[in-house]
Amino acid sequence: MQTKSKNKSQKSKAKSKMNKGLLFTLCSLLFTLNASAQCAMCRASLESNGDTKQAEAVNDGIVYLMAIPYILVGLLGFVIYKMYTKKN
């Protein structure tokens, strides 16, 4: 009887952690800050050109390229977590 109650409490703790992680992820995605991610050379080159549209496009591209590895690592971690919890 005690092992069943321990299993239930462990599962509820794991579910609670997963819910907190999901909430944190959703909040992080919904409430983003405007980022200006450029290297010094790119910034100097684009500012001297005077074309703000091109500068914004380069800026968006840099942020996009920066975000992809984090998303992939997060997905990999999620898959490993699901595989680990499925075993138990």
C-alpha cells in the first residue's frame, strides 16, 4: 500500500514540475523583449548605409539563427525527459 502512495506522490511531483516548466516556457514565449542582436561590424556597415529596412531584416535574421539551437536543445531535452519518465 505504501509503495502505491509513494508512486502517486512522485508522479504528482513530476507533473507539478512539468506544469511549472510549461508555464515558464509559455510566459517566455509570449512576453518577449525586443532584441537588437548585431555584431559591431554588421551594425557599423548597416548604419552607414542608412537603409533601416535592411538593418531590421539583418537583425531579425540574427535573432532567428540564434533561437534555433536553443529550440532544438529544448526539444531534445523534452524527448529525453519523456523517454525517461516512460521507463518509470
